Amino acid sequence: MFHRPRNSRLHIPKAPPPQRLADLQRQLPGNWERIADEGASTPYWARLWVGVLGLRDSVFLAGLPPAQRSASERVFDRLYGTPQAASRSFRDAARQVQALVARHAEQLKAGSNWHRVGAGFSIDCTVSSELGNQVGSMLERGHSAIKGTQPLLLHFGLDIGCLFAKDTAFAKGVARLLSEKRPELTEYLTSVRNGWSQQFIQRRDALVHSGWNLEAIRHESSPDGRPVMVEPTVDGLPVSVYARWALDHVLGFIEDIVVYALSTRLEFPHIIREIPPGERNPDMPERFVRDFKRPSVEPWRIRLLHDYGLS
């Protein structure tokens, strides 16, 4: 994935052939950056980068005079840039958690990081410390990513601060949203809070404020005397499973809530339609598209999913 800083509309979803990239750089002089080794066939890049910015153009900026369009684009990009950047570092940490666990398990199986000592074994290299650091980074950056959506939502006249507050303030917040005739958003935030966000935030708060740390990896003996890893758990889940769970929910929330905000700027018959998973372009599996309301096409309604396909 390539892009030009200061012009977030221009993304090269896949690394083009060297000559094609050189031609583009000559036509569009300035500074270029490779921002990822993945392309837009990866759902994360297709949906939270290419997809959201495409909706920004077709929904938020469409029809504006050039000067106003440029100013509005800068505002959106500045406000979305915070959760966007945090989501990327959160994703990196969560994937690193999974990779560390998988690599350690493979090394144990291959016998490359342990040796026998009498009837037992000795582990030559463990990843407990690095794993704990990555879990901490995952919790911190995930928390920053979901809370970082608030300024952008406020720009669209939506206050979701109650999601991160105590129960009494949350109840008042959803009552206010209901009075603003936003029952779908109220139901969604309630499902998010009860389904995962409160648990995730409490785990992050325990890390930051109460000194919680991930337990070390344990090793048990298999029947043939070889070591078997026992993953530490987070809220009852093996840490690699927890990382996948958090990854899918945090990224799905950012996509949901930003697309919902954009949808509030559309007037009938314009809608945002969700593309069914089986109909998405495998080269760029965007989830949403701007469309027109008609008998065969219903607008997307925000709701919590069990699987966002982002982990």
C-alpha cells in the first residue's frame, strides 16, 4: 500500500510494477510513503482505509464547491486520522500477540527451544515478557482507537461519550440519543457495551491503573515428556484467541460508527448499502457503497455483528 502524505485520497492499493510507480511519482511529484506491505485485498485496508475514504468522497464531500470541499476534506482526515492511526498500531500489536504464541508453539514442536534434563525439560527461550508487552500495547492502542472516534462523531453532531462512562452516565446518554430519534444508534451502543467494550475497557484500566499484567506462559509435560505450551488467559480466553476477539470487535466498531456518521449526511433516496460478503470484490473487499433506495435495495442499519471478518 502506497500513499502520498498530505493527499490521503491518493492510495495505491497494491504495489504497482516499478515502472508504473515511477510514472505515477513523476506525474504527481512530492513525498511518497509505503505504508504497508499488504494490499487492498486485505479487509482491514480495503474497509477502514480505502472504503471509509471512498465514502468520505462520495457522501461527505460530494457536491461541495472546490474550496469548501478541500477544507472539509482536511477536517475529516484530521479527525479520522486519530482512530485510523491507532487502529493500525492496535492491529499490529494484536497480530504480534498471535504470531508470538504460534512461533513459540512451533519451536516447542520442533525441539529448537528446549532440551531434556533427566526426566524433565528445560525451556531455553520463552516469549512471556515480549508477549506481555504486546498485550499491553494492544489494550492501550485499542482503547485509544475506539475513544478516538469521538471528535469525528461530534463533528457529525453525534455524542457517544456515554459509551465510555459509568452506568448512570451511560443510561442518561442513551436516553438523550433516543430523544434525538436515534434508536438504532442507542441499540447498537447498548449491544457494544454489553457485548464487549465494557469488558475490554475494564481490562485496559486494570493494566493502567491497577497493575494488572499478563501471566507468564506455562509448560506442561506431554505423555512422551515433551513440553506443551499453556497459554496465559485474558478474561477467560487464551491470549491468542483474545487477540483475535479484540481485533475483530475494535476494528468493526470503528468501521460501523464512522460509516453511521457518514450516513447521517445522506438524504432520500441516497443510502449506504452493505455489500454481502459473498459479493465483495476479492481484490478490494469493501463492505459499503453509496446507492439509491429502491424496492430491491435496503439501506444499511447499524448493528453489532458476531464476526466482522477483520481479525
